[in-house]
Amino acid sequence: WVMSVGTTPSSNSYLHFGFAADNTLKVDLYAGDNVNSTATVTDNFWHHIAVSYNNSSGATRLYLDGTDVTPADSVMTTFAGTNDFRIGQAFNTEFFEGAVDEVKVWSGVKLDFSDRFAPIPGDTSGLVLYYKLNEGQDLETFDQTGSLNTGLFNGTMDNSDWISSGAYDTPPVIVSR
């Protein structure tokens, strides 16, 4: 999983977003609803992936490189979880095998991803969390919005594990999974 929220795996209280075993994008409410994309990712190139979820209506959309890849009328039930926001991990046992760069969380439903090709200002309207993941030092990543939501890495990462992403390079940079 690329991202998860919640600490108790129970119905509708643990949300995860990432790749399913069949290489489709997937957003899932543990033991609840889930939505899989209509497209797969099988190469080793950087891709922009996004989920847009409206907790009031349940409307859910998945995006791959700015294109909506959601089956028609995808709706999930209300997410009731709280607590930890995790990047690259779910359930304390499932870890994303790949590279992650430029994590952004918005306060509302986002439909325009034209800003996916470059870093954006931390004070952009509606942006509530922004990790560039390019600090290159120690086990911390800093929220660019000024909200002081410092991200802490778990495990045995050291300064040599930081990489230059190439996420904005042309042509796409090959990364290993």
C-alpha cells in the first residue's frame, strides 16, 4: 500500500490506497467497500497516482497520470477512521516496494492534476499536507504547508537511502520495485 490512515483494522475505519495484486490502483476501506481502477501499472516508470474521496457522498475517483481510471459510479461508504497517516505501509506488516515522492493531501475533492509535473508552493489554497520527500538527511520529512506535521520514518533508513527521484524528469526515469 502506498498510503493508509487508521490504526484499527475494522470495517470502514482503516483506509488504504495503492496497488492491488493485479497491478490496478485500489482504494479500500478495510472489511468494507473498495474501488479498483480500470488500468494497470506494470512498468518501472514514475507515475502520478491519486485518489479523490468525498466522505459526505462516498464518491470515489482514482487517477493515473492525471487520467480518471475509475469504473463508472464508484461510491464507498463513510470513512470512520482516525489516527496515523502512513506512507508506504499498512497494518504494520504490509510495505510498499517502490519509491514515493511528492505526497500531497488536499482539504477538498481535487479534479485538476495539472500541477503534478512540478513542486508547488506550500501555501497553495486547499493544500493541508505536503511532503516533498527530498530532504536527504536523517529520518524526517517536513510538511511544506507550514502546519508543522513532520513525518518520521521507521526502520533502518539512513542518509544513503535518500535518492533523487527524477519524478519530474523527461523521459520518465526507471525505478525498481
